[in-house]
Amino acid sequence: MNPVATPVSAPISLSVPVAMPQERGLTDLWLQILDQLAPKIARSQFITWFKDTALLGKEEGKLVVGLPLPMTLHWHMEHYRDMTLETAQQLDSTVTQIVYTVDVGLKDNRDRSPDILERFPEGKKRKVSGRSEVRMAEGIISKILNPNYMLENFIVGSGNRLAHAACQAVAREPGGKYNPLFLYGGVGLGKTHLLQATGNAILRQMPRSAVVYTTSEDFTNQVVEAIGQKKMEQFRRRYRMVDVLIIDDVQFLANKERTQEEFFHTFNALYEDHKQVIISADRPPSELDLEDRLTSRFERGMIADVSAPDYETRLAILIEKVREYEIFLDMAVLQFIAEHAKKNVRELEGILMQAVALYELEQRMPTVRSIAEIMHKLNKDESTKENVGFEKPQKRRATFQEVMEAASKYYSISMNEIVGESRVREILLPRQIAMYIGRHKLGVSYVHIGEIFGNRDHTTVMSAVRKIEKAIQNDPQLLREVRALEQELSLVE
Ligand code: ADP
Ligand code: MG
């Protein structure tokens, strides 16, 4: 699932004349279409994308669907246009085409669009087992594999593609070519998820196999206990019965010579027996502070790193988590989180959970502003800690959506016009200024800006931004206007 894949060139229109929404027929038809679509789409996705939408017109065979936010346009075209058309055609055979129009006036305006939260109420929540360990036959302790960690719900991006592919290969053929499999990378980037998902996948195919997942701390404790109870032989025998041994975070075996020695022997025995070993650490084998004979064993197999996800991957992860948690959040909120929580996925999830709490405990729908406040607070409280995962908060309060809104208000043009096609100066200039502010003050990428502005090419955005950069050097009035806008958005240093 790639939310920002290049769109098919589709008949889209941003400036179609808007029909009167009072037309009951349109509302009824839209409700019928939504009724058909809802069961085909995960609820969280459905609510996210169809909230505040409306059928605004029908001209000959063309249905004009109104969307409340410019950023949802692309997604609708990519994911829902065909489905919507098909459904509409089943209900009304004269329909030939779906076109979209962005109409920000639809947002939270109950008179103009159906209340789909009410019409499609929430179902039941899933439950997660509270147990954390299993004692397996032969007395080996394995942590319970979290069933929610699957290879299928792991979002693949450039930073983790190789690691994910290696895990899939191991799941298909444990003890085969990729043995041992060694994954490394910083905290919160998905190593544990991948390790457990691989264990889950193997168990699904071979339910009787002994898959043991343990952390290096637990392994150490077991060694210490076995030594204390003089049951070392028994410990070794047990571990040799394992089919798949997964050890998470082996960097913590540093300075634990006795445990390293035991692990070395266990590893060798399993390896000789073509049993799969999967290991993770926060750095590559060569940089681990472990015995050489151990690290050289790790280097024998497949080594893959897991690095920080890019914007698109972060957004896709958020959409996946939202789906899993069966909640719905505005796309603008998800984009805001993806834009600002950059370092690791755990932070990303943390903020998402805050949003969920806000929604569940206070019955408040998270908005970009409330999320910005949460992030600001988190960032402040933890500013002394490393790895917080966000950029400086001061410049980060406004969102790109707000920049666009502020620019359209300031220059008295509509949001439709600002994202539209018109090249009249009165409209072009505010559009270029919004792009300039988005790029310079919010650090939004050219590509992303292009997508938000009706899928313009990033080079178009780049030249717009350059144009404003140049123009404000020679035009003090324009400079004042841009600064005034930035001030309004609290983006001035
Ligand atoms: P690590 O072990 O590298 O510190 P985790 O595996 O614990 O990281 O990941 C932290 C959280 O982020 C987990 O909840 C995990 O499900 C989630 N996560 C990380 N990467 C991804 C991804 N690519 N797709 C989906 N979820 C991810
Ligand atoms: Mg981990």
C-alpha cells in the first residue's frame, strides 16, 4: 500500500460548477453508494476518507463528488474512484464517470454532508492476551510471540526492504540459505516486529515446530539460573531441541563471557543441525562488543539493516496502525504526525496512541492543533533525552493545510482556487507563496507539496518557490506580505 503512488491520469476537475446540495436525490444517492462501499472498506479507512464527503452534482453521466480536504483527492482517485464508480453504476446505470472537487466548506458542516460516524457506528474492539511467557515442552522458556506482529502488516519501505525480504525467505525455508539471519538497526525501527513476525510465520506453517523467542537478557538469566542450580547439562540439552532460535538485542551479551560461551555452543549445535537462528542487535556484528568467534559466526549468514522510514513509509505505517486499532483520524492529522515524528516508528506510534487516548477518554476528535499540542508537550518534557524523534517544536506549530488556508484568506481567494489550475496572477501568487512557506518554514518536500496541490510535478513547485525567493528580494511590499502571513502562522523566528 503506497499512499502517494503516482496517480493514473484521471478525469479530475477542481473547478466544476457545484450543484445545490439541497437536492435530496443527490444526498440519497450518495448515502446508497456509501452503504454499499462501507462493508468493502475497513471502517477506520472508510471514516477517514469518506467523512464530510458529499455528492455535489450530476451532469449527464458525471457524478461530482465533493471532498473536504485537498490532500484526500489523490487518495480517492488512487483507491476509491473505481469502486465508487462501479457502485454508482449498479445503482444508476446512467452514470459514466466520477469526478472530484475539493470543497473545504464541506468540512464539519452537517447540513451539507451526511454524518457517517452516526450512520456507520463502531464495532467491537480486539483483545490482546495478557500472558507473556510460555513454558514449552522440555522446559524451555520462550516469550509469547505477539500475534499482532506479522510479516503482512509490516510496512515495507526503502529502509527495511532487505530485512523484510530476508525474513520472508527464512519463513519459507527455515534453516536454509539465510542462516543465521542477523538484523541490526536503531531503537524502534521494527526489529522485534520482524523477528516475532518471522517466528509467527514459521509456526503458522509448522505448528509443531519449537520456535523459541528470547531476549539476550532472558537468555542470560536462564544461563545464570542453570549454573546456580548446577543444571547446565540439562540447559544445553533443552536448547539443542529447538528448531528455530530467535534472540533479540544481542548487544546486551557484552561483558557476559559465560553467557556468550553458552550461546556459542548452542549456536554451533543448532547451526550444524540446520536449525534456523535469528538474531537482532543495535549495530552490525563487526561493531558488537562480543567475542570474535561469536561475531564471525553471525557474519556467516545473511545480514540486513533496518533504518529509519521516509515520509511515505511513516504515513503508510500510521494508516496501517489506524486500521489495526480500528479508529479513525483525519488524514490531515496523520500527515501532520508523519511529517513531524521522523526518527523512529515507536515515537510515531506513541503519538498516535495519544491521539487515540484523546479520542477515547475525552470523546474529542483529534485535530492537527490538538496533536501539535501533544507533540509540543512531549517534546518539552523529554527535550533532555536523546532520540526524542521530533524536530524543534517552535517552528512546527502550523501545518501545511493551515498555511494554505491562511494564504487563501489573506488574499481573499478560495481553497479551490489555491489548489486549482488558474494562472491568473491574483491566484497564482498566493499559491506560490503557500508553496514557498511550506518549503521554507515547514520543510515540506517539493514532491509532497506537488501532491497536495493537485498532483503538480515537483519541478513546478521548485520553480514557484524559487520565484518567490527572488521576488521578495526586489519587492518590499511582497516581502511584507509574506512575513505578515508567516507571523500570522507563528512561523517567524
Ligand atoms: P525495535 O525492536 O527495532 O526497537 P520494534 O519492532 O519494537 O522496534 O518496533 C516498534 C514499534 O513500531 C512496534 O509496535 C512495531 O510494530 C512498529 N513498527 C516498526 N516498523 C514498522 C513497520 N515498518 N510497519 C509496521 N509497524 C512497524
Ligand atoms: Mg526490539
